[in-house]
Amino acid sequence: MTKTVTDANKLGIGGYNKAGTDTTTWIELSQLVRAANNSDVYAIGTLGALSKVVPDDAGFRFTPTDDLVSVGYLPAYKQVPMVQLDNAIIPGTINTAAPKLLIQDDYIFFIPMGFNKPIKIAIEGDNVVVTTDPLTTKDHTLGLTMSMYIGIDSIVGSKFGILDVS
């Protein structure tokens, strides 16, 4: 997702990048994405990324029943609901000395509600070839060869935001 938005930003169509976890940066980015898409916004990230969003108000205290303490992140911050992404281990690294996670804890993605999904999958044709005819085999089996063409690419139709919280 990070690569999709940054590649699209090179063309000026993808979205907005900002860095920091202060209130001003959070509000600016959420307002940009909200205004560009004319819709409400979600903040999506890993537990590590979402847990870095902490109110910077002086005198704010947490109790053990607060979501920040029990869940690990706030359910919403400055009118932006936060959603946790489950992470995965990159295939081929699970049995190594240092397994690698797929999604970094450095980014929070601002996604408009009802957005155009950036990853498109295209499936072409119904390619089925009959290799053996059941009338010519002793056990009347039908042999099939199936092939399918699948294309995957990123097409960004909505404005997104990336907040770098590293």
C-alpha cells in the first residue's frame, strides 16, 4: 500500500504524505483526504503504528480501563476512526533468525470511506482445453487442461494519505 500511494504521488494523483504524530499534522492530513474525496476518513495501520497516536494535551491521564491501555490504541482520534491491520510474516522468512513482517509499524494510512480500491485484479477468458474424450477412454474419464490469465495492478482512483509515525 505504501508503494502504491508513493508511486501514484509521483504522478500527482495518489494522495498526501506527512510525518509526525502531533495533533496539527493529524488534523491537516485527515482534512486533506476528507476534502479531496468528499467523504469521511479511516486511519488504518498496524498495532505498533496506531499505538503511537497519543493525545498531546497537557495533563491527559490514562487509566487501566482506557482503550489505549487495554486495546493498545484509541478507537478514534480527532473524529477519525482507527482500524487495526493484522500483520503477516513474509514467506520464506518464518524459519529464519529474524522473521520479517509484511507491514511496517511506521505508517498510518488515511483511507476515505467508500473509496475506490487501489488494487485491481483482471481475469481474462475461460480457457478450458479437453485433452481426452470420455468416449475414447476405457474408464470414460474426461481429461481437462485449464489455464487462466490473471493480471494485478494498482490503479489509484481516490486520494489517500500516509502519515509517517517513525
